Amino acid sequence: MSRILVLSSSIRAGRMSHRVAQHLKRHIQNTGRHIVHLVDLQELDLPLFHERLKFLENPGPEVLAFAEQVRSADGVIMVSPEYNGSYPASLKNVIDLLTEDWRKKPIALVPVSSGAFGGTQVVTQLLFTLWKIRAWVVPGAMHVPNVKDNFQEDGTAVDAEAWARRTTALLDELEWAMEARIKMA
């Protein structure tokens, strides 16, 4: 079975994007096709980036454990809220920390917004950063507009059928990239 890491990147109190991360984890588990891990950056509370992991003299155990989760994942789904037209510093922190580990890693983007546009600016910002480090960003981000109206606090989708279709479409793209990566190796 392949391994998918769902990365919940917001560390803000009262965050809404974590609802979507919970939905994704549940949906992937229900397919029975993958081992899925939800990594919550709020729980990890990683130190502020000072240097890439390979150059750190004494990285903490939480940093090493996170790095191993990324390395062992066949694919990653980054769930990111839109903060002032970009993504949170907590996400930039882990991207920079593990620059080499993101290389050629299939990554699906899930931008989340409280407004009607579903985090479109997040995708633009993340694409530039992830392409620069040669991550493999799959096409077809799953934009989540009006998150508070679409997902309950526990990650349950208000319109379960519609969000199941959208999530399946995202997962199909990620699965294709993960399989292609294995064939190319």
C-alpha cells in the first residue's frame, strides 16, 4: 500500500483549514487503498527555520520524525489557508527545512479560504516555491471556498456527495503521479 501524508499547515487558533485536512484523511482511509497520516503543524510546533535539516547540528526529535514522515510518504496533500494572498509561514518553514526531500515528491494542493475564491492566490504562491525546489505538483488543486459553510468542525462535509467527488478527483491525480514516480525510478 502506498503512503499519503496529509499536511495541515495552519497553526492559527480557530483555524478552519484543519477541517478540510480531517475530511481528506477520513476520505482516504475509507478508500482502503492507502495508508494515510495526518500531520498537524500546530501539534508539532516546529522551531523557526534557521537552516535546512541536513545542515542542522542538533535537530530536535520532532524535526527528525517529521522529516521521516515526509521521506516515507509516496505522496503529500498540502492543505493551506490563504493568509493575505499567500500561505502561512508555518508551511514555508517546513518547505525550506526539507528542501531536498520535496524534490520529485508528488504533491497535491488544497487551498482553503473563508471567501468565495477558494485560495486561488495560495496556489500561485505555492507553485512558484514548489517548482523552484523541483517538487512534483499535480494538476487540479482542490479549491475550498467558504470553508465554514462547507465543512463542520470535525471535518464532515456539509454536502458530502459533492465533496466526495472533488476529493476523489484530487486523489486520482495524486495516485497517478505516485504510480508514475514508481515506474520512473
